[in-house]
Amino acid sequence: MVAPLLYLTAFGWGLGRSVQLQSGTYLDFIVPGIMALNSMNIGFHSIISVHAERVYHKSLEEYLISPIDPKSFLTGKILGAVLKGLISSVIIILTALIFGANLTLSAELFFVLALNTVIFAEVGFYAAMRLATYEEMAQVNTYILLPMSFMCGTFFSTATLPEGLRFFINCLPLTHASQLLRSLTVGGSILFDSLLILAIFAALGFFLSLKALKKCQED
Amino acid sequence: MIEILNVVKKFKTNGANFKTAVNDVTFSIRRNEIFGLLGTNGAGKTTILKMLTGQIQPTAGKIFYDGKTFNENLFEIKKMLGVVPQHINFDQELTVEENLELHARLYGMEKIERQNRITELLDYMELAEYRNYNVRKLSGGMKRRLLIARALIHRPKIIFLDEPTVALDPQVRRRIWNLIEELAKNGVTIVLTTHYIEEAENLCNRTAIINAGKLIAENSPVGFCESLGKFTVESADTFKFFHDKESAEKAASLLENSKVRQTKLEDVFIELTERGKNL
Ligand SMILES: Nc1ncnc2c1ncn2[C@@H]1O[C@H](COP(=O)(O)OP(=O)(O)OP(=O)(O)O)[C@@H](O)[C@H]1O
Ligand SMILES: [Mg+2]
């Protein structure tokens, strides 16, 4: 939560107000990007305590032994992350408005933010079920989330990237979250292709996380 | 009540290698008995309990509860079971009471019943004054008592205890034994593992001896001693077993520094696991 506010202050308020793009100020450009990367980070980080619950405290066993459907457990954990994600999104939006950003707010915007949080909560959950150590969990953050948070159309448009790299980046969910949010904050329409891609990621993530949860004591 | 048929469990170790933790085990647990699983470290006792409580799936073989498998009747079976794990597994963020409350809610208990039951069990385990302590602040023995209390909250019909009296002082150990006997009197089925053979000898109606993943024998403690020989002649570090007193005494008279005594379950256990002999 601190990092996105710092990005917002440094790149948005500090640098962004003086840089003019065709479509508006740089601040207006990066606010949706920062919302996307923030919802990603909150989704991931608010769920990964299940790693300690599985590996160190073993308190996850209590849920696995009890007559609780693993689906309900997973859904509860994801919804908890979504709630945190939405609260912190509201804080980012308010800060951006104070800095003078022009944003159109809509229900669709919050829906996309929630969906993005779901996807990365699932990434965190899956990793927490499969990885053995806390160090490996940190590596997911360093080698997957951190590069994505800079490369996926958050701080600059992917349009200028070389062909191969752009194709790869277009396969990543955060790219679509940024594009959707950017379109929505300028009052544009919802991009159905991107929404469909996010929905597929979310469904796949749920399926894989559930499978990993059911098997998490096998090794 | 519980049938375990040709159950095998293999764990993936590194890469394509497997470790067979439980190797083709067949036995059954009857309603309302106290059943003990005995075995050396790494024999496979915990792995068997984890399969019986649905935490892990057998690689092969089947487990039936009253003729139904876990998959056929998952939640109904789970509601009947109470589990005391070998290690402490509380939610470290919560207090003593909150951990018990969480458990009671997971089993769908009503609020009043939850509160009454928690108070009753904390009193019984002499943990009442720690009710609002964070679980991290309890001593090792208190944590183990709390583990047992937690497993009993929802009044399970079958209780699995994985080394329930490890690290407990003698008074508390006695108390746990009394509790187990009381539960059995009230119709609860008990399955426990232990390293204290004496504990199994005093408590269990039947015991199974597991060695390196295999079930090598199954009998009542008395039955085990009788089939090995009720009388033991002990001299230095050798043991000989006899079915009648006379031959035992005769054998003893031929050995120096020997004595005749009743065979204990421990003798049977050592005989079967260490010397690898079969009855
Ligand atoms: N998750 C796992 N992955 C790999 N091997 C395992 C796993 N769990 C247990 N084992 C192996 O299976 C064997 C049986 O282990 P288990 O914990 O069931 O023994 P135990 O009889 O409970 O021993 P103890 O008396 O020490 O508690 C051991 O060799 C152990 O190393
Ligand atoms: Mg064990």
C-alpha cells in the first residue's frame, strides 16, 4: 500500500503534472496503471499468509479436517483479499483526486479492480499451496509480480514495445487490467476482449487453487 | 465401524523417487473400542491416521466408514471425527477461546452450546484461567491439553489421537487416560498412537503393531503376551518366553542372574519390531 502511493506521488504528482500527453496529463495516464498494480499486489499479499498457515503453523489442517467444503474456504479467502483490495483502491483514487487527476468513476471500474484482485489472490493462494519455503514465495513477488507491475502498460504504453515482447506482455492479465481501467477512467467503454481474458484467468486460477488446496498435504 | 483394506501410501520424495510410508495394510476398528497403533519412529502411524481422517488420499486400497467411503459420504463422516494431531496446529493469531470458538463454528454448533462446551472443556483441562491468552503464550503441555479439548468440542463419535500424552507430566497423563476411558464408556471409539507401550497396555482393547509401513500383528495386549508366552525369563540382555511357569523357572535355573516375570506388551513390541520375528 505504501509503494503505490509513493509511485503516485513521485511519478504522478511530481513528474506527471508537468508532462503532457495527447490524451491528458501523465498523472491521468498512470493512475489507472497504479490502481491495476495496487490491486494485484493487495490481492497477492493479503492471501499469502496461508503459506505460513500451511507450512509453519499448520493451522490449515483444522479447515481440511473439518466438514467445510474446500471451495467455501477458498472463496472466503479470496473475498477477504477483494475487500482489502477495494479499500486500498478507494484510498488510491482519493489520493489521485487530491493530486488533481481527472477520473471517471463507475461500477465497472470497481468490478475490474475486484476481478484483478481475485486473479492475483489466486496466484498467491496457488503459490502458497505449492511452494515449500517463504523464500520461494518472495521469489514469486520479485520475479513475476514486480516485473509485471512495471511492464504491463502501467507506467507506459505497450504500443512502442518490440513485437515479440508486446505479444508476451499481452498474454499477461495485468496488461488487460490496466487497459480496461484506463479506458474506464477516461469514460470509455468496457473492453470485452480484455474482460473475457481476465475472466478466463480468474476461472483457471480458482480451479488450480482448489486442486492445490485439496492436495496440499500430500507432500 | 472402520475398515482399512490393502491401503498403500507412497510419498513423492525427490524427483521421480517414492517413499512407501504405508505398505498394504489391512485391519479394522470396531465400534466403541480403544484401538492402539504401535510402531517405531517413522513406521507410518501418522500417515495411517492422516488417511483415516481424510487429510491425504491412499495411493491404493480403500477405507470404509460403516461401509461408506469418504467420497460417498464426506461431510457426514468428517462431522463424526475428532482429531488430535501429533504437532500443535493452532491459529497463532487467536486466543485459547477463539481457537476453540473457530473449531465449534467449523462444525456448525449453535452459540449457546458452543459457549457451554468451551467452558466445560477448559475447566476439565484446567485451562480456564488461560481462556483469553494468546495460544502462543501457553506452555507445551498446556498446548497439548488444548489440542485435546479442541478435538472434543463437537462431541465426535470417533477420536483419533496421535501421541496424545507426549510431553505431559504424570498427573496430566493420568487425567488424559481417565478421559479416554470415560469417553470409551460413553460410546466413543478411540484410535490412538503411542510410544509408551505401557499406555497402550493399560488403555487399549486391541493394538496393531506397525513396522516400516507394514502391519505385522494385531491382537489385544493380553492376547499378544499370551501368544508370545506369558512368562519371560530375563538374564543380562537376553529374553526368553514361556507359556507355563514351570518351564520358565526351569530355564531360569540354568542361567546365571536370571529372573522370571510376567511378559509385558513392551517385550512383544521389541520382539516383533527389533528382532523382526513373527509370532
Ligand atoms: N509428506 C511426506 N513426504 C515424504 N515422506 C513422508 C511424508 N510424511 C511421512 N513421510 C515418511 O513416511 C514414513 C512414515 O512417517 P510417519 O510420520 O507416518 O511415521 P510415524 O509412525 O508417525 O513416526 P513417529 O513415531 O516418529 O511420529 C517416514 O519414513 C517419513 O519419512
Ligand atoms: Mg507420527
